[in-house]
Amino acid sequence: MTARAGEPFDLPKTVSEVRALATASVPPTGPTVDEGEPDTGEWTRTRGEGFVIVPLWESVPYTGTYAPEWNDSEASAQRQLASLTEELDRVWGRHQQVGMRVPLFRKLAGEPMPPLFQALTDADCYGDLTVWGPLPTEAADGPRWVAVSLNQSDGDAPMIMAGVVSDRPITELED
């Protein structure tokens, strides 16, 4: 599903990747484009108007996995997200939570939404966003907002931790 399949979660590496993401170049305008590995097509990045989304980690697929093993795996992934959040709170201060409930319902209803949320829902990234920002960065074009989330498109699919950088505020969508 992503180019990160099979990689073990490495907290220091992931923190470094998210910190680098905070200074990444984002397209100021243009269409949303998914990018993938040339040989496999596995997702590596989505770029769109004012944002970039990347996979940070992918679990094993859960086909044929049931409780308690599935529950243990989910709990482990949640702990990984919590440890990443804790480390990034040390770097950037307290985070904000941005729910993905409204984007989910807008997607189901076929209603328009901002490009970042459209791209997240198109990638089945429905996990609530843990957001920091605005961050003072070395980016020449201004401050950045960074978010991470843990996602799973269905019970058999792998869990995917995604990272987001935006040159615009990442805030809760109104009902």
C-alpha cells in the first residue's frame, strides 16, 4: 500500500523525518497529485495546494488476524503514535487535535472540502490529526503546520502513520 511496508517503527528516525517535513517545499497552487515508487506504484507522497502528505510507517496487513493479536497490534500502533506525539511536543510545544469526523461525512455525502482534507480522505486517512503550528521554520515562504495521524482503511488493511506539512492552518472543519 505504501513504500514504507515492512519497515519497523523507529522513533528517532520518524521524529527526524517529521522535523524535516516541517521545512519541506509545498506547492502554493495546483492540482493534488499522488506519487508512488516507480517500480511498484506504492504510495510515497501526495502533493497539493499548500500541503504534502507522506507515509511515515506501515504495519503488516491484518488479513486473517483476529483478537487478541489484532487488539495487541492496534494498541502497539497507538503507543507508537503516542511516543511520536510526546517527542514532537518536546520539540514544538503542545499539540492540538483536529478531528476527521466532518471530512469523513463530507466525503460520504460528496460535499466539497479544502484540498488537504480531500486528499486525506481520498487516501483513506481518517485518523484524527495531531497538529503543531504555526511553526517558525527555515522555509522561505513562511510558517508551517505539521500533523501526524494513524489510519486504517478497513480491518484487514495495514495501519498507516501519515505525516502532513501545510503552509496554511490545519483546523477543524465546521459541521
